[in-house]
Amino acid sequence: MEQSIEILSVELLEQQRPLVDRLKALASSLQLEFGWHYLLDLTWIISRLGPLAGQHILDAGAGTGIIQWYLADQGALVLSVDRLSRANLPLRFRTRFHVHGLRQEDLASSPKTIAHNLSRTGNLAGRVASQAQDLLRSVNPPQASGRVLIYNQDLKHLADLGDNSQDAVVAVSALEHNPPEELHEVVRELMRVLKPGGMLLATLGAAPEKDWYHEPSSGWCYTDVTLRNLFNLPLDTPSNYARYEALMESLRSCDELRQGLAEFYFQSANNGMPWGKWDPRYQPVGVCKIKGDKG
């Protein structure tokens, strides 16, 4: 595998059809929805990771997103990092996967989480029914062979993690939410915990000519020149930005992504596809950075 900067082609969906179908099935079973381009992001990252069983993989900006659950389902040991707390992670994840907190404060006990979820406002009957279903599932032990370790922490300060401790680092459309002036720090810290020879695989937003901020999704879109700088990649790192317009045309014509828009897009203008109108304003781009023996 070589270092690269690659705008993600919709051809990935057919090239990786079995993986796409597995991701869709897993998301449905976990009551998760995909960001509008996430199937591209996920297939690009996962297809580059190789065998997963026993691998220590850090999911940067994980939230409750699907990649950590997929990796654990395949036997990986996932360190799930996000600046937002997941201490009250819903039971539907805990009953299917081996989930723990890196520190005591990173994951509340199941009884405390149930109490927390029942105390929230709105649709009490629905929340009671959901908790009851999760409790019924908890009778059986988690079936995934891997595990997920929750770590609620800013990506710039992974103080509890040792140097060279992770086999790989993945970030699904997360790093672009850091201001450009801070992204250098984030990448430096992620590379610190990555083992020599390990890969950082990150997806962000692509911009053809100059960097710009996409306000609805609160994310930056970057040129390949900027990505080389932010990720400290050589000037000759391969890039397919010369095909930006052709790839954008294919993206706009992609029925599978258009028809699969998640419900939350139709409820607000504050997202990557305001009010559910299929109108891509940027493209997802993948960055592969490999750690050398000297860091």
C-alpha cells in the first residue's frame, strides 16, 4: 500500500459490493443511518485495512458511527475516540459488542445509562419500549469476537495512549471538523500513537482550487496541496484531483447514494444535504499516510 490522496469514485460501490451490503445490513440492525457519502468513505477505508482480527485500530472522531462496530465484528480491538462523551452509550451497542471504557468515566454502567435515557424529555413510551428491547437482548452475551474501548477525549491530547500502540488509525469524515490551524496537531498526535509501518486512513472533503468551509456540515474542504501540507506528505504523493470534475459528475448521477439519503437530512438545513435535496457541493477524499520507522 502506498501513500495517496484519492477522491472517492462511486465505482467503489460496485467494486466492493459484498462489503457495501454487509455495511448496510449492520447499520440497519443497529438503527444507524449513513451520512450521504459514508458508504464511499467506509468501503475505501475498510478495503485498505487488510485482515482485521486481533488488530488494534483507533477510530478517530468515532461518535457512535458504524466503522467501530464493523471492525469489532471482524475481530479487531477498537479504541473509539471522540471529544463528545459516549458515557451513556445506548444498550443496543453493548448487548451486541464487548464494550468497555478506557477510564471509569468513559462509560457509565448499564443501570445508570437506562436511568439517564428514561429521564430525557419526549416520547417516554417509545424510550421505555426501546430500553425493554435492549434488556431482552442482554440476556445473551455479545457475539462479536472483537471489542470496543470508549475513550472520550480531544484528538489533540491522547494523554492516556502510549507511543506506537495502534496498528492502524481510521477517521471517517471527522478530521475536517477541526479548524485547519489545529489539524496539524491532530495528525501529529494520531501519528504518535501509530506503530511504524501502520496506516492513517482518513476521509475528508475535497476542494478543486482553494480551501473552503462548508457551513451546513461544519466541515472544511481541502485541495490536494493543502492535504499534503496538513498530513506532511511528500510533494509527489499521488493524487487524482485532476479528475475532480469527471468524478463530481459521476457522484451527482449516483442513484444509490441519492436514493439512500438518511431521514435526518430531510429535517434540517444544517447538514451536508440541506432538506434532503440531492445536491453534492463537495466530494469525499481519502488520505492514506504510512508511518515510517523514524515516525
